[in-house]
Amino acid sequence: MKDNTASTLGLPDVKAANARHDAEHGDPYRFQETRVRCGWNEAGFARGEKLTDKQVEKYEAAGYYSADLKAARRELADKRAKKRAERDGNFDAVDGRLVYRL
């Protein structure tokens, strides 16, 4: 007797879906090895190498560690914190409605 449960419930044929996926992506083990995970941490890539004394001297000469720049960064951080404090969770109140913001 043939089991018609999948067709009766309107569910897709799992074997056919798996075969279609394998045809698109090839060997499933190779697919897992070559894909980029959604949790990939690009921050690790962006950080780069450790700073050397020579690089620190270069940045100091360019003004990256100056008191003015530090004050400007602090001012920007305070401005952003003030905006976040006015929010209701991750939402901003705009024209009487809540708009999602990060």
C-alpha cells in the first residue's frame, strides 16, 4: 500500500527537494566547507595586525591621539547616547508611530 500522507497534507516531496538541492550545490560536505557562515565575524578581519611603535608614531603625527580629536569623539558619543536615551527600545517615535532603528 502506498503512503500518500505527504501528498494528502500538501507537503513537498522531501527526497525530490534534497535531490534538487544537491544538484544545485553539489556534494553537501563540499558545500558546507566552501560556504561563508552567516555568523562570520568581519570585525576580526577589520582589526588587522597589531600596532607597532612606528605605526603609533605615524598616527600621533597625523593627530589621531590629540586632545581635540578625543574631545570630538566624546562629543559624538554623547550625542548618540542622547538620541538612544530618547528611544523606546530599538524604536524611534516618528509622527506618532514607532520606527525600528539600530
